[in-house]
Amino acid sequence: MKRIERLLRAETGLDAALIGSAVLDRIVRRRLKLLGLSGLPEFLRRLENSPAELKELIESVVVKETWFFRDREPFHAFARIAREWLAQHPTGTLRALSLPCATGEEPYSMVMALLDAQVPPNRFEIDAADISTDALARAREAVYRKNSFRGADLSFRNRYFQSTHAGYTLHPQVRERVRFHHANLLGEAFTHRQSLYDIVFCRNLLIYFDRAAQAKALTQLAGLLTPHGWLFVGPAEMPLATANGFVGAKLPMAFACRSASPRSAIGQGDHDQRLPVTSINSNRVDCPANLTLEPGDSPSPPSAVHAGPAVLSDLEVARQLADAGRLADSVALCEAHLRQQGPSADAYYLLGLVGEARGEAQAINYYRKALYLEPNHYETLRHIALLLEKNGDTNAARTFRRRAQRVQPAEEGAGKPT
Ligand SMILES: C[S@@+](CC[C@H](N)C(=O)[O-])C[C@H]1O[C@@H](n2cnc3c(N)ncnc32)[C@H](O)[C@@H]1O
């Protein structure tokens, strides 16, 4: 299993500790059974020799969760920066990239933000890329379900979507503004590309990488940006960017940063005309950025057999981060989750756990908030009881323990002394 984890990390940068060893194990065993293979060594050989099999594994483990205007403020900041840039470059075309774009909600939100800010469509170009061909196929289709629309203000849905029996179908005026590409951020093709984009969104990917892959990805991103370009990262990813050559742009809640040492301004504004597009393995393609790929042009069609949609939600990732000892990253992700999705017992419970691990007194307040939202949250009841006991408050601890016993899930209670 370790060798499979290493292969996955080498190909994608994804850290198996974050995917969760048990989850990966389940995915691999299911695949073994489906293929009728004798064991892990045979599966590993197949992975090493078959790009299609490797792609299948990657499709199964990547987290594709995303939604329109995720975090909101980055899109407002993006539109403001775009307008300023266009005012300073009266004949220029702003180039932006969303990588990873998953199923397209992020790059399409970028387009909607610009259109809402009255930016003329002929003044910007948006590329979007992802390692998952399944996600790209859905992005090109641009038909979305309720889960892609979260938060209080969904007025954009009335303006830019048509409700059809298949779901919410994006208007062509937005859909046609994005060019989708199959690409691996850590692929060699990105290494030598310089100054392609004025603005790059690379959100909620670095967090799944191990440290080495994070450093490499941020070097690649710095190269893709024009010297004074802007990089938007996910809420939990700012510390990673600032530890790897970027400085925060001081735009509240936008999670934007810029290179700490902009390269010489030679070529600034002269965008290279090609986006490097590479498949995950030897199956490499370069594709002109001005070529609009249509559905069906995908380099390899989505495969029918894989483990289905995203394996982990952002809170599950926060949990894995905590398990891997990355407590600050875990807290940042929980806080982002609370900001975006509103109060959640699971998020407060996790903040309580991390707070406890850090020895913080406020851990108990998080547990209380979780119980306020979900009085029967079993795990929280157990943990608050233990914490109170540790703090010497045995009466309160007993009350919570009794409550936990009352709501204990059947399989946990079976056969155990109470
Ligand atoms: C959680 S989604 C993020 C989507 C969007 N940026 C957002 O924040 O909502 C993560 C995406 O990263 C993609 N991904 C994982 N490893 C990648 C890599 N090495 N290169 C490019 N994309 C990758 C996955 O396929 C998945 O679609």
C-alpha cells in the first residue's frame, strides 16, 4: 500500500495521509475485486504500466467538491482588480486561470463576476484546468444541481442559468468565455512557462499536497503569473503561499497574494499564447490556449467505473489535517466552512478537538456551541465529558456522560459496559 501511496504522490502531489489511508485502502480493494486481480503487487504493476489504470485511481481519490462563488469575497476582489488592470491597459486583454477548476463552478463564477462588474467580454480570457477528466467533462456540460449553489445570495442563478429538467443550465454567454484544459499542476509542461496570466485562482488544492508538492506547485504558479500578477488561494492556504515566495495582498477575506520578489518586468503584459496541457502521465498533449475545447474533445473520455464523486468533504479534509498534525490548516478549513456554510455542529466539534490538542481553554466553548446546535451530538458529548472530568468538574462531566449514553449509536454500545 505504501508504494501505491508513493506513486499517487509522485503523480499528483496528493498526500495519502489527507485522503485517509482507510479510504484509499477501500478504493484500491474495490478496484482489485473489480479487475479480478490476485493482490496489491499485481495492482501496483498494472498502475505502473497503464496510464488508464492510474487515471482511474486518481479520479477515485481526488476531492472535486466546489460550488459557485465559493467564499464570495475573492470574486469581488477579482472583479475590482480586473477593472483596475483594464483601466491601466486600455488596449490589453486580461488573462486569468482557474487551476484546479474541478467541475467548472469557479471559472464560471469568475466570468459572472466580471460581467456583473460591466467588464466587456472581449477584454478578458479565462482558462481553466484540472487533472480530472471526469470533472472537466461536467464543467464543459455546464448543467448544475442544487449542491453547486450555496449561501444566501443566489440571485446570479436567475441571471445566468435556465432551469431545465436536467438541472440549472448555464447561459452560453458565460459558458463560452471559459476554455477548459486537462492539466496537472505538477506536470513538467508547467515548469518552463512564464508570465501567462495576470490572475490565477489556485484554491483548495495545495492543502491536499505534501510539503514538497506545495513548494513545487507554488514555484510553478509564480512562473505562470506575470511579475506583478495576483494569486488567489483557499482560506487555509495563505500560510503555504507566504512560506513559499508570496506576500499577502491585504485584501480582507479574499486570500490573495503576490510574488514577494517580482521577476524583471520584461515581457510583462505580453502573454505567452499557449497554455501547457499535459495528461497525468506520458500521454502528453500541448494545446493552444486560443482553442476552445468542446464537450467530447476531452483528451480521454470519462471512465464508467470509478469510486464516484468526491471522496472527502472539506470538513473531512479538516479532520484528516488534524490527524496529520496540521492543526493550523485544520482550524483554517473549519473556520472557512463555518463562514461559507453557516453554523455546524461537526465543525465546532472539530475545532474543539483541535483546541484540546493545542491545550486551548476555549476548546470547551466549541464543544458547547456544537451541542447548542445538535444537543445529541454523541462524539461531542463524550469529549466534553472527558474534558470536564480532566478539569475537575465531575458533576458536569457525569451529566454529559449520561447524555452520551442515552444517544450512543447502537453498534458502539453493543457489548460494551456502560
Ligand atoms: C476541491 S477541488 C477545488 C476546486 C476549486 N478550485 C474550488 O476551490 O472550489 C480540487 C480539485 O483539484 C484537482 N487536482 C488534484 N490534483 C491536481 C493536480 N496535481 N493538478 C491539477 N488538478 C488537481 C482535483 O481533480 C479536484 O477537481
